[in-house]
Amino acid sequence: MRANRTELKLGMAGLGAIGLAVARAVDAGRVPGIRLAAAAARDQAKARTATQDFQSPPDLVSLAALAEISDIIVECLPSAQFAAVASPAIEQGRIFMPLSVGMLIDHMHLLVRAQETGARIIVPTGALLGLDAVRAAAEGCIASAKIVTRKPPAGLAGAPLLIARGISVDGLAEPLRVFEGSAREAIAGFPANVNVAVALSLAGIGPDRTRCEIWADPAVTRNTHTIVVTSDSSDLTMTIENIPSEENPRTGKITALSVLAALRRLTAPLVVGS
């Protein structure tokens, strides 16, 4: 006899390139056991147009209201709006999936509060790789962890640290290292560029011990991340080159797919990977 499973209601915070791709896939039934229930977007008229051809268009609500009607909230927002969706989700005991994972560094109280309310914070792998192996290594002892990010110069233009230091990436003829430091320092200087560094740090040895290099490289056409981890169980070296999405060249196609994979783990009868 097949067991009856309760359908989980999904709320999307943001319907940009990533959020709309996830919402469309869930609406099409690609993630069994999860139903698109609601969405919040800065431009509701645009969101209504974007979802009008869905099988079941979601209710368009405020960020705070998502937690009232959703079991799972996926955050795909500019970092400045993070708290507006994260806090209600945690207070309501929901499953919260942030893509602005770098913001967790400044909101670590949410982890404490989640323990009290029964909420879960699940960080999708996003544009990175190997977080399952890093988590496993962290069950032992990790000696060092480093991530080297290379992006086309245009992908880094306008970052707060570059502006503060008067660093220009226009017209580069060769790679330029624009940052070297901890993951905590990296996300402060590049809040839209290195959420991957924070994800690595949370899977491993934390944002202060995880090292990060950022390069503006005119020779690359894809955002490229290389992870190097040394531990008492294994030494890891992994590189990923992300193919840009058609809707937003600064966003890799794999990011939305990673969210779908994370959602699928919540209801799948078989889960592969630790």
C-alpha cells in the first residue's frame, strides 16, 4: 500500500532569473510532493505577467506573508531584503532556503531561534560543488579550506570593496587579484559575488578560517570556483565552471537546478549524498 504524503507548500521570495526558473519547474510538477503556493516580488505586476501561464499561478503576497501560508520559503532576493523574509520564516518554524547565504553571517541569531521554533535552514549548494564531501570531512578535522573565484571583470564591477579601494576592472589585459582574505571579509566586500565562499565556510571550518581569493580575469567567460581542502580524512581539489543563464549572465544555470535538487530531497524516497 502506498503511504499518503502531505503535500508541502512552497513560497518563493523573489521571481528573478533563479526564482522564476524554480517556480516554473515546481508548477510544472517536476518536484513531486511540493506545490507552488505563493510568491513575493518587488514588481507584482511583472510577477503576475510572468506567472499567468502557470498551471496554478501562485498567490502574490508580501515577504512577511510568505511564512503564513508556506511550509518552505526559498529566498532569491537582493541581500538588503534578506531579513524581511528570513525572520518571519524562522519565527513560523518553516523550512528556509536562502540563496543570499552570506547574510547568515550577520544573522547567526536565526540559528539559535530556529532551534527554539523548530525551523530548518537549508542552504542549497548553489553555484558550488563538493559541499557534501566538505561536510563529511568536517566530521573529522579540516586543517585548511580555500576557495579561488575567477570571474569576467564585468561580473565584479561595482562591488563595494572595489569602489572603496578605487580599483577598476575595466579594460583588463590580464588577470587581477582583487581580494585575498577570509570568507567573512569577502562577503562584506563582495555581497553579490561570493555567497559560495560563505556556503563553503558553513559546511567546513567557519567564515574566519576559510580563505578566499577573488580574481577579475578577462580570459574567462564563466564564473569559476576552485575549492582546496586539506583534512585528516581526505584532501580535496574541485573546480566548477558555471554556464551563465540566458536571463541573467551573472547567474549560473546550475543555481536554480541546485534549488530544485534541494527541494527534491525533502520528499524523495531515495536521497543520494550526505
